[in-house]
Amino acid sequence: MRAVLALAVVLLALTMTLNHARAWLAPARPESRLADHALEIVIGAKGPLLPAARIGTGPERIGEAIRLGDRTLVGTGRAGLRAAFVGPDFALRSERCFDVAASLDDARALRAAVEDAEFGALLVLASSGRLEPEGDDRPRAELERTLTLLGARARPGKATPESWALLALRLEQGWVPLAEGYSRESGVALAFVVGPELESYADFHGDFAEVRAGARDEVALEDELRYASLRTPRVELARAGTVQGQRMSGILLPPAPEQEGAAGRGRLVWSGVELGADSWLVAWLGFEDGASADSDGVAFEVRIDGELATPAARRVVKTGGRWKPWQVDLRAFAGRRVELELAVDALGSASGDAALWGWPKLVHGYARPPLQSWAEDR
């Protein structure tokens, strides 16, 4: 994978060089309505509970983001296909998320937008959440027509989870796919520099990459809240949870509101989670600064299909301490699609409102405990 990404970076640099050379050598075209500069486009797409794609060979990852030159379009939080239409002058014309899995009207609207696009238009498409219809197959048929119009090689919308991204250019003969990526194992990332002479892409054959997950991958669970199948009240993102003055992003997961004088279990559940070989759950546990000193603490739990993942998948944490690292071995469930649950139980009279899961991650590909492996890699 790293070799492929390194090659992509080299090709990107060559493309930029050739584009600049072509622009310098080409004769002046005063009546041209095309842009007179190159546009760098970076696309990130990621299906539910899949690891985000890496950018280059470093540790940086991209989830759901579209960068057009110096402009970044962030995710909307909606499921469907994110579409950005860019004009021949490289200015953003429109941006919308089409729920092609659940809405026949959205699927038709996307096809109409593709059919009506002007000459020289660029289209960026990136998956977000579920694309596979549940029940009604008519949106899927509309998406199939759109994919055919665009010349796409992949056929997203037939499975969940999946990641798909496409960059296409509208010319006189129709749509020309410039770059495309698809994966059922991880997110995808595309990088492409579009030169100013758009007609030169008439005979271009864009690259298609079917991406596979790396040997070791991580899924940041704080970025997967919207895909949860169950969330008890007051479960929320904590981008800057602070324990003993040390900040860490994560999830605030308090016990459920009191019923008949006792607090219930706070639960956060994801369904249909595929566990690969050597999977683990890793998190840092703590109480947010300002929690009551009289609290009896809480019990943090990791459950698979409603049961404790292992006898060690329950840990009691008191207030007043620092972040506590925790790793739960899920290797016994390799090859299964399961219901993954993070839970918090109040102890005694404590409500545990400030219970934090810091930096919770589902990690794959670790034959040994991940915390040990990370420490040795430093």
C-alpha cells in the first residue's frame, strides 16, 4: 500500500510539472472560457466503521473530506454520495449530499445533475455512510444509470460497508473518469491535478484503484458516533475531554438516567461490525475534571453481542486519577460480524455523568497487545 501511495505522489508531481509546461508552451486563447491554472483536488471517502485512508506514507489520515485547491469541504454528517460540481473556471458551482440509498428523488436528482452538467464541468463524488438500499431497489437502479453515464468502473451500492470516490470531467463526447477508488476494507483517497487545457483529457484513461486495508489498521470510534445503532441519552462527542489537566478527544458516555432511584447502564452500540484477525479495543478511561469527589466511580465495559467480551472486559475507575490505558482482546471473535458495545455502569450512588472514553479505537492486525507494540515502535 505504501509503495502505491508513494508512486501516486510521484505521479502527482509529474502531472503538475507537465501541466505547467503545457500551459507555458500553449498559444494564447483570449476567447477561451477555461481556467488558466491547474487545480489540485484531494478526495477522501470512508464507509461506516472502516479505517480512514492514509495520505502519503506518513501517519496522516483522511476520512470524509474534499479539497479543491485551497478550499476544503468537510463532511455533512448525512449518508449518501457527496457531490461537488466545479465549473470550467475551477470555481465551485454546487455542493450537495444525495441519499441514493433511501431516496428515489435524490437518486434521480443526482442523475439529472450529471446529465445537465455543462461542458468542462468537473464532478467530485465521495461516499458517506450507507449507499446500499434497504428494501426499495429503485434508487439502486437510478444510481446504476448514473454510474454508467460517468464511466465508473466500480459499482457501489451493493454492499455495506464500502468506500468509493470518483473524479470525472464532462467533455463533448460525455464524461471522462479521471480517477476512481473503491474499497470494502478501508477508506479511499484520491489526489489529482487538473490542467487548464481540459480538452487534452479527451483520450485520457483514468486510473482505478481497488484499495485493500493495511496489515494494521485503526478505526477511531469517536468519528463513528452517527453510525451507532443505539445511544442512550447524553452520549456525545468530547473533542477535548480533560482529566487531571490532560486533554484527549473521545466520547462522553454517562450511565443512563436514573429509574426508580438507580442509574441504568449507559450504552453505545454498533451493529454488523466485522472483526478481523487480531482485533482489539483500545481506550483511555477517566473522569472529566470537575466530577464530584464523592462519586463511587463507574465500571467501564466492552461487550460483544450483549455479553462481556472477556472476563477482563470490565474495569472499575474512580474519580481523581489520571487517564488509564485499557485494551480488550477481541481476537476470539475473528471473522465474525458482531454487535460491539461500549457501556458504563454507575457504582453505588454515583451517577458517573463525567465518564470519558478517551481516544477509543477498534484496531486490527495486532497479534500482541497494541499498547505494547506501540511502545516498542517508538
